[in-house]
Amino acid sequence: MMSMEQQNTDPLGLLSGIMEAEDLPTWSKVPVGKVLEPKEDKESPFPVNLDINEKVCLWEGDITKLKCDVIINSTNEALNDKNPVSERIHKVAGPLLREEVRQELQSCRTGEAKMTKGYELPARYVIHTVGPRYNTKYKTAAESALFMSYRNVLQLARENNLSSIGLGVINTTRRGYPPEEGAHIALRTVRRFLEKNIDAFQVVVFVVEPIDESTYKRLMPLYFPRDAREECYAAECLPSDVGNEDGEPFLPERQIRIMDKPLKTMSGIDLLNSFVGRHPFSKVAADNDTKRKARLQGRSQEEMEFLEHQRKYSQWVKRSRTEDFTEISKMGFLYNPGVDRNGRPVVVFVGRYFPANAIDLNKAVSYFIHFMDSIASREYVLVYFHTLTTDDHTLDLGFLKDFYELLDLKYRRNMHQLYIVHGNILQRILGWFFLMINAASIKDKVEFIQGVQYLYDYINPDQLEIPPFVMEFDVQENGPNYHTPVTSYHKTQNLRVDPS
């Protein structure tokens, strides 16, 4: 029965049935159901942890009635999604919430998390986040973006010392995300976060609608087993990809080391000796007899060098069609996620995934040509993520020069733009030097970009597959709200370095 005071302040009865987050039964207090005997004794990556089980709850209920420090609002990029849960949150919170969203937040990128006050809600704050649109063609990108949403929500709550959190389901069927796959990512991300930040929260409540309750009830024991038998059985039921130590999608094949001593393939072909370069052993320089023969044929030295270049590139194309690139392709440093806003193919190169000092460079060049030859036949866009690269991922300028000179002219002619994301000052200087001396014809096509969000001016987010570590670094480096102009290479030609 509501008091007269409650009726006056809540004429619609929206605040009736308030539930205290800390009064909900924790997962450790939920009885273990019938557990089938495991077929084999298999170790689970998520062992029993009683401390973590005391921190999490599963509650089927209305998130607007949960009294806690913060609840989650899954919305769209414009922060005005019309999904039922989001509309309930705004209705109960009152017009001040919508006003703060409009004035202060304005928008939110997929995977980001932004916070406002809770106003008339029982929760003190609301964290708004945008889950990804799901497309089977870009499944990995969707998984990474969903992981980032959950991870950034938890991180933002932790940074603001919010000890109780109502974690609603971020992935939505409106955006095509399969409910069960989304639940796996939500549960494992929370589990991994609590393993490293056990004191961050007093309670994390998985708040689900009736449609999601059975899925979460079935999957919770896989990530939060309550006894040894449940843990053993869960080990058999977990998906093959349970993420890395943070719960983010992870491909262990990317760590494969192909060769301890690179530079030559098993057949002994030397990459540098096959290049058209300025090294004495690779320079295409005709002797006197060749020059005389060329003149008799009516061809200039330049024409002969061009034909020789075409011949060598053709040899690489033929070779690339016969090699097995299964292992090298699994490393994931080169891929084509989609097209830009004008329909040009987008090719992504992830520097951190390229083990420059532990790979057969001849095979890497062959793989690049195999991957790019048809794409480069039309206008295309190249995106290079320099994020968290080290010397182990970087090729020397001499090698890059020879590699550049090997490629067919169509590569530079049809490259519409090269976007370098998270390039540091040293890379800018070296890159500028390389372009001015060796690749002047493409220098005006290169742009340095400080943050991922500026790529979205040219490429729709649905057409980009960005590794989770890049997104996380981007938020840490630039903050959740930033707006700095894109810097072009031709705008950095007057770059100066302070000797001090």
C-alpha cells in the first residue's frame, strides 16, 4: 500500500515495487540444479570462485525499479532509441534526463559508454551505451563491439566508485544480435572483470526481461559455477572461443610464429634479390650489350626497366596463386571488412598483429600480393592501425622501399586514401621522410588520424572490423568525448622537432 506522500510524488505509480539491489539473492545462494555427469574430466577456464559468486545476481524485472548506484540504458548512436526499456528509463527519470542527454552527451559511438544522472529513477546514475548491429559477414566486429560496450560500462562505473550496478542486456534483437551469443559475451566479460577487480563492486545485477531469463539461467553456471560438479560439467558446454584474459574475442592463431629466422623461404628465394631496388644486387641495370640490344629494338632504357618490373611482379602473382596461406591468414593482420561511404573496398592492416621479426617475409609479400592484386585493380582505401606496435611489428625503411617499388603501378594509382590511425610522432617523421624521398606520388593521399571515431566520417562503422584492443586504447587515449581535426600528411610537411 502506497503512502499519501508517495501517491502525491508518484501519481502514475511508477515507483511502486522498488527493489534494493543489495537485497537480491546472490548467485551463490541460488540452489544448484540437477547437473549431468560430465563425459570427461576437463578443466574449466572459469573455476569456482565463491567471492565472485557473492557479487553477482540474476534478476528478471523492470530495471527502472532497481535501486542501485547505476543502471544501464542500451540505446542508439543518437541516444534516442525507441526500444521499450530505454523508453521506460526516460519516462521514469523525467524530462531532465532527456535534456542532459541532448545538451551534454549529444551522441554515442558503438561500444562507448557515457554517464548521466538518474533524476527520478531509484538509481543515482544511468550509463548509456550503444550495442552493435549484427551482421554474420562482420560477426567478429560485432562481438568485439559488444565486448567493448560491457567493458566500458564496467570501467566507467568503477572509475566513478559506483558499487552497485544494474546491468541490463546491451545486445538487442532490434539490432539483429542473437540473444544467446550476446549473453555469452556479457557473462564472460563480467566474470573476467571481477577476477581482476574483485573489490570494484558490491553487487552486479544481470537485469533481464522475460525473453532473456531462460538463456541467462542456463548460461550463468558456465561462467559462475557454484561447485566442483557444476564446474566440471560447464567445461564441456562452454563455446570454443571464451575470449582472452579480459573476455574479449581472441584468435590464438594470431600468435603463431612462422619462422625464427626470416628473410628466406624454404625454396631459398630472397625477397630483396627479387626486388627492383637500389641495392647493387637488385638494381635493374643493363650492361652495354643489353643497352645496345635495347636501342636496336627501338626501346629506351626506361621502357626496358618498366618491362622488367612488370615481369618480376607477374612472377610474384603466379607464385602467390600456388602457395598455401592458411597459417599466415589466421594471424589476422590483413583483411577486407567492407567498403567506404563511396563504395570503395576498404583494406585494414593491423600493425600489432604483424610479427615482422618472426615471419617469412617472402611469404608475407606473396600473401599481400595474393590478397591485394584484384582489389588494387580498382580504387580502394587502406587503413593502417599503428596502435600499440613495437619494433617487433615494424619493417625497416629499406625493406619498405624495395617492397613499394616491387608493387605494380596500379597500387599507387588506385589507392584513394591511406589512413594511419594512432601514429606516433616518430612514425610521422619517418613516414614523411619515406614518402618525400621514395613515394612522393602518394604523399597527398596519406592522412594521420588521432582517433577511431574520425574514420567514421569516411567509412560507416558497420563496414569496419576494428580489433577490441584498438577501441580500448582509443578510449583511454582520447577519452570518451573528443574532437580533434584530422591531420593530413601534406599538412605536416612543416613539422619540426624540438632538439631538446
